[in-house]
Amino acid sequence: MAREEQPFFNGRTWRFRNRLVLIGFLAVAAYFLWTEHRAHVVQFLPYGLLLLCPLLHLFHGGHGGHGGDHRDHGGGDSR
């Protein structure tokens, strides 16, 4: 009986290689985008910080009211 030879690159190996190539491509693309467009990005950083302030206030959970007194006033046990 002849033993079937298994291929050197099975489906799992191809998926791993494809992911590795994709990660390498994305790393090179990110490097060139950063080096070529760094001046454009850096000049808008102060405006980005200013825009983050209103967004922080919109999505922040709040502080529990403006009264300053956070005790239970219902008369019940507050344990």
C-alpha cells in the first residue's frame, strides 16, 4: 500500500501565510503613510484636542447630580 503524501502547504498553513503577508503589507503601508503625512496630521492635533472636549462631555456618564450631597434622602436604610 502506497502512503499518500501530504502537501507541504495545507489550508491552515496558507491562511497563516496570508495573514502574515497582510500584516507585513499593512505595516509597510502604515509606515509610509506616517512618514509622508506626518506634517499634515501634527498640524491638526491641537484642533483635535479641542474637539475631544465637547465629545468627552457628551459621552461622559455624569457625576451623579449637582447637589453635592449624595446621601439617600428617602428615610430608608442606606446600607
